[in-house]
Amino acid sequence: MAKQFTGVWIPKAIYQDDKLTPTDKLILADIFNLCADDGEYFKTNETISNEINISIPSVSRSIKKLTNLNYVKCEFNGRARLIKMINTLIKLIKQPNQIDKAASSKRLDSIHSSKQLKKHYSEDLVFPYDSDDFKKWWDIWKEYRQEQHGFKYKSQKSEQLRLKQIAKESNYDEQETIKRIENAIANGWKGIYPIRKEKTRGALNASEAIEWASKK
């Protein structure tokens, strides 16, 4: 029974070689895995092309580059091309794993940066709607309140709470929320309130009139 393919292991010496492209590294790692113990790499360019989903010319260029770098050598046995790894490269790859302080430092910096980035994003506002249209109107609303009423949210937490409130008040209907923002700006209000529907009867009662006036 043929051995089941489980993947390609990329040695550190190959993975960190800045002279190689990702394609070069993948092909060289495949060659190493198959012929590190004085074996021969018998795959054709077409086979490699199909396996890693690149063009045959790209495979040819990569193998030519590996040959020019003196990493591998190509031989012909009269029927097919065979590839072998240069012994010096095999020895380098098989050396005991050494701690690369510079690389380790870079990795730590990368991890630290990732944590900082994650922290930064976790502190960003969470909008009730994902559309850019709502975010645009929310920015317009904040700019309007600051210019017209000298109001600015004291903290991100207070702004976040208000976002949740207006979404809930609009039954999480994005267009309704935007209409309320537009209406508040058009009427010069300090806050965002439900849009008043026209009544068939003429006058408001006293409590309605007081409530309506307080919003202006």
C-alpha cells in the first residue's frame, strides 16, 4: 500500500531563507522530504504544478533558481529528470535546532504587537449595524451636537451605551435609527427621539405639549 500523503514539513533553514520565495521554499521542502537520505526526487514539473497549483513555467523557474543557488542538482538517467539535494545543504538542515535570538526577539515583538492590536480593536466602538451608511450618520450626529450644542461624549463607554439605546429604541431597525438621527438634526434637537406621527385631531393635550416643547 502506498504511503498516505500527510503534508510537507518545511525545515527551519529553508523556512527562514530570505533568498527564496514561498514557492521556492515549498518545492525545496518537498525535495528535502523525499531525498534527504541520498534519495532522488522524481516528480515532473507537471506533477509539481498540479500539486501546488502553480503554472509549469513557474515550477521550471523555481527549480532553475534552486540549481543556481547550488541547493539542488539535476540529473538525467536516460528516461527522466531526477533531482538531488546538495550534501552541504542537507547537513545544514539537519543541524540541531539552535535558538536564534534575533528571530526569537522578532517573534516576541510580533506577539506583543498582536496583543496590542487586539487590545486596540477591543476598545473600539461596536456599532449596532455594520453598514458604512450608519457609521457616516453617527459621525454627522456627533459633529452636529458638538458644533451646535457644545456636547461631546465624556467617554467611549457612554457613547457605546447610547448606541445600544438608540438601536433598541428603534427596534434594531437601521433605517428607522438613521431617520431619527436625520430628524433630530433637522429640528435642532439635542437628543434623538422617536419620529412623531401626525395625529388626526388638531390640538395636543397639556402633557403632550410640554413633552414636545422640551425636545426642542
